[in-house]
Amino acid sequence: MLKLTLILFGFLLLAERGFPLQCYVCEGSTAAEKGDQGCDEENPPAEYLQECQDGLQFCMKMSVIAADNYGMKRNCTEYRSSQEAECYSIFEQKWCTQHTTCETVDGCNGGNGISFNGVFVNTTVDQKLEELGEAWQGLVDEWNNLGQRAAAWWDEHKVYFYWSMGIVGVALVVIVVGIGYQKGKEAREKRSGI
């Protein structure tokens, strides 16, 4: 009876301490067949099932669609997370992510990734890019209009500019001639000894 009690007590200690969680640890992508083979399958190969280190108490699975490429990452993590599937339209391409964790049983981060079919596609990024493009085009148009307005202003006022330049030119000629006449007069007076 004592032996049985000690064995049960040992099992209770082990159960209280717990066994480390095992999670699938891999990542794969359809982009140029990168990453670990079979990571994105519903039942990843058993070789990817690894014991989590101390402090990493959750299994994580992240699914990503980036334009035409699909990616999957599975790992151990210390943080609980449950991010619903989100999709955005960026340059009219679909970009989606989903990040979940679990701790129920070993390998709970198996299973296939979400297909993202039927997930609302948020178009605010494309709308912001479109608004930015429109604002930029408005700036370009304003710059062009400024040039056209400057040309129209010049056509309307160039006569005044030419008149002003002519008056300044005549004034300069009069001043130069006056100075020349004065210098010549002084030089003549010096020669004549007056």
C-alpha cells in the first residue's frame, strides 16, 4: 500500500510540474518554394514536432497571403494571441494575416491555414494611396497652372517691364553722359589753367 501511495504521489508531482508542450516548429512559403517542406499542410510532418523550451507555453500558427504567395509559420511562443483573419487591398493585391495560439494538446498548432475566402477585404490602404495620388496630381496641376499663370501675367505686363527697362536705360545713359561731360569739362579746365 505504501508503495502504491508513493507511486501515486510521484505521478501527482509530475502532473503538477507538467510536461513541456510540444509544438510544430517550421515555416514555409509558396514564394519560390521557400521554407520547410510540408509546413503548410494540414498535417505537418512529425519531424517538425518539437518540445518547447522553458517559458514558451503556447503553440503558435500564423498564416499569411501576400499577393499571390501563401506562407505559414508554426512555433512555440510565450504569448497568448488570437488575431482574427484580416485582409487588406494594397495596390489592388490581397494581403491577409491570421495569428493564433493554443495550449490544449501537443501539436495543437497543426491543421491547415485559413484560406481567407469570405474574409472582408479592407480597401482603406488602396483608398489612401489613391487619395495620395490625387493630392500629388493636384500639386502637379497647380504647378503647371502656376507656370501658365506666370506666362499669362508676363504677356500682360511685359510692356511695362520693357518701358521700365527703357527708362532705366535712358537714365543710365544720361548719367554716364553727364559724368563724362563733367569729367571732360574738368580736364579741359585743368589744361587751360583756369
